Amino acid sequence: MKNLMKYTLAAFLLIFSARANSQAAFLDKPDEFDPAKPCKIMVNLKLTTNQWDIVNIATTEDMYLWIWKPKEHPAGHPLVNGLGSAAWKSSNPALKMTKEAEGIYSYTFTPTLFFETDAATIYKENFHFLVKPQDGGGYGDPDRKTEDLLIEVDPPAGPVVKIQSLPIGSGLKKDTIGTTTKDVFSIVYNNTAEEKATMRNAAELYVYPVATDSSGAIYKIASNPKRVADFPQLKMKQTTTGIFQYSCVPEKLFTLPAGKKIYSIDFMIVKPNLVDSNDAIDDKMQYFFNQGGCR
């Protein structure tokens, strides 16, 4: 059992060191951060400046959190930083930190409840704090504390978009295009968001476009999806790893009889030399031009 505890502690310290090799303070499991859920602030005193000898002080005294952003509680509040008329010399027992290992301390709390504010404020202000013993000195005595510490917390990234038109369409389906068919129209496809196993990590892709005019007549470049590689103008450009883009001026891509206008274009994204459905993404895109309003 003693050996198990020794190896567990060693593993913890190794993980901590890897995460905090250049910062004194950070969040445990930052990818799981949600202001409305418990989180754990971690501080490695040995990575602070140690200007006020906090590393040595921590060998004999408990450590306390002293935090002022996103919000500092006023005197009388249960979570105020310090108590009494000399608050700096009397940290609140409610802010006592947990000693995880020698020189390593943590404090667990739910930010929205602790600060009594919303998630947007927490993301905006981040965590500004320091660590000190209960008696922080001052009032004529030398300070006993860390330097000011900062943990930045960012809001989650927006949803990954798999397929996006440029310009972005309007309407519920984002398929009504406000520009005309004389303007440049693009489709951007994020292959890294592809769910279909046979289409992941594609190296080369083409579009198979089919236009329809106001009378319902159909116009094609390739006679069918298996022939797209015969038409270099249908090849998508890989702008960066996993991101493919196809741009065209619809009226130049298709040849329509005089007086006819493109009403809509259907696009498929396929591999060259398509054999079956495994070589095409399942999404079918249809965009409407010169229509106005919403669908």
C-alpha cells in the first residue's frame, strides 16, 4: 500500500509538472471548464517568483486563496477574502486551499455560485488572485504572499461547421443566396468534421453541380458524378489541411439559353473516379439564387 501511494504521488507530480512547466497557476482539466460546474484552481508555489519567500512559508503554514476578479466580495459576505479590521492578516477559513503535494495547492469551487455572477462576466474578467498564509503580513510587517496570478478562461468555441456557403445564405436552411449568379459563389467544406468513415482524410475532391432554371430545365457540366474528374473546373482547392473550397461564377460555369436564369444549383462533393456512395459525402446542398425572402 505504501508503495502504491508513493507511485501515485509520483505520477501526480509528473502530470502536474508536464501541465505547469511554465505557469504557476492553471485549471485542472481546462478542457472541461464550465463556469456553472465545479472547477479546480491549481497553484505550484515553486513556479512563482517567490519574491516574498512563500515557498518556505508554505512548509509550516496553510495557504489561502485571495481573489478579486471576476468579483471581490464585500466585508460581511461569507466568501470575503479576509475577516475583521485587519483583513489582510486574517484570511477567511472558507478560502483555505488544499495541499495536493509539497508546494502544490488547489481550491475547488463553482464560479457562477462563488462569484454570484453569470458565465459571460467570468469569461470576460478571468481569474485574478494570489496565494498567502492566513496572516499576509502588511501593516508595517513584510508582506507574505505570491505575486498576482492570472488564469485566463475562454468561452467554448462555436459549433464546428461542416459546410458553409460564401456568401452565407439566409432563411431557415441558409440556402437563399442574396447575390446574383453573376457574382462569385463559394462552398467551403471542412473534411475534419466529416462523419462518414469512407470520406475522412480525403486528399482530392470535386463538386458535381446541377443547375435548374425557372422553367425546371436542368443543366450539367459532367453528365454524372462519376465523370467529374474529366472537368478540371470542378476540382475543389484544399486551402489548408482538411479544408476544401470551390468557387465559381454560376453564369459562367453553366451555359443557359438566352432569357433563361439559374433558379437553383444542387451540389454534391465527391472523390474523383467515384464508384459508389462510399465516394461521396451524404450531404446534398441546394442553393437558390435571385429569389429574395426566406425559405
